[in-house]
Amino acid sequence: MPIHPHLDGVLLDVAYRGSVEPQILDVGVKLGGPAEVPLAPWAIGALVECVNRGLAGGSDFAPEEGHAMLEAGPTGEGATPAPGELGPDYAFRLSVAGMSPRFVRVIAEHLAASGHPHPVRALSIVGSLPTDGSALSVRENLLAGWLDDPAAYPGVCREPGFPVVTRSIPRGATMRVTLAGGRMDDVARELEETFSAWQSAVLTYPNARQEGRGVMDPHGSFARTRTELYAKVSLFDHAREPARAALINALARFHRVVAPLSSVEIAMP
């Protein structure tokens, strides 16, 4: 049974090969009935943000190579749902680049509960590049195996560019980053949004016991000095290694694109 319970019995159609070059990614979702709110469009919007924040490359692509854009499909951004935004069938067309095949799992798990109160019947995630059996390719049989593996998420990027200190704490999770130069006030909002995107990305990651979906306080708190930013969530129950890898990846993208970091400290149970 998949770690994410809502994917048990879902019909999967997956054919994706990662590349630094942009490609089209067609994502289809079939629900058992109309959703109460447009969870699927909201999930797609959050996932696009995660790719753009460096959370999709893992150990396969540099975090700054990740790019995504919704080319077609509902967004769920209106005050009231427009026709088609509640399903029961969705079709999204994205442009993606620098996305690890293991991020396909993250997409599937985020969409797995998007039909509430109805179940998801089928998921289709198909890229425009043909699969070739390489480590950058994934089909539905490989994805099905990953769904049972608590470690099969995007790995940590090579050489993030800053030292990382990891500490153990009894509860919650914290992050402390120090700029290599400049003022934190100038980049704090970008860094806070990077942390929030990390929270979104690991939403469906397994818990620390690696036996079911984890949980995290969705509201982070932040404090800063002239050169440091401190972030904290009071509730955090996710497997440490994949969640830590995701945060390092997001910070590596920030380091290379926004402002260089001199040090990072991450504390988790």
C-alpha cells in the first residue's frame, strides 16, 4: 500500500523524462465526483511555485535550473469557482524544466486528495520527451514502487555552496540562515517565501516513523537581525532526511539566484 493512503487503487499513467530543456507536462486528474473546492488547481499552483523555488531538481538538476509555468488549465484563483474548476475531470498543461523524475511522486501525492469528498480515480502525468529507461525517466510501474519507499523523494543537490549544520530538537523544526553580505531586510521576504514553498513541497512527505503521511504547522514564524533570518514551525512530523534535503535544495537556489549565504542551521526531531 502506498504511504499516501489516497493513492491506493488510483489508476496511474506516467511517462516523464527530466531535462534542463523546457518541455510540456500534461497532468490529468479524474475524480469520482465534483470537488467541494478547487483543490487540484490550488495544488498545481503550489507545485509550480515549488519548482520555481528550486525544490524539484533534487540530485538530478541544479536547483536554479528548475522552471515551471501553467500554460493551460484552471487556476482556482477566482472568488467563486468557474466552470471546470471543481472537476470531476481536470486537464493541466505545464511547461517545466530541471524537474527530477522523483518530483513526479510529489505531484501525484499532492493531487491524491484533490477530489474531496470524492476519491481520485485516475492520474495522468505525461511529458513531451520520450522516456528512455535512464535514471531520468519514470513510468507508472516505477512510480508505484516509489510510493512504497519513504526515501524516494528528490535527493539533496550537489554542493549547495554553504555549510549546513543539523541539530536534533524534540519538537517542531527551525531554520537559521546567515547572509554572506548585504542586509537581510532587502531579501527577507524572498527567503520567507522560500521557506513557505518548502512547507508546501513536503506537505505529503511521510512522517518520522515512515508509516504514513506527515504533518506540519502550515504557519511559520520568522525573526531576523541585520544578517540572519530565523524560521520556526511549532509542529513538524516528517521523515528528517528527505525533508532536510528539500530545504537545502530551496536554500541553494536562493544562494545562487538571490543572495549568497554564509551558513545554514537546520533543526528537526
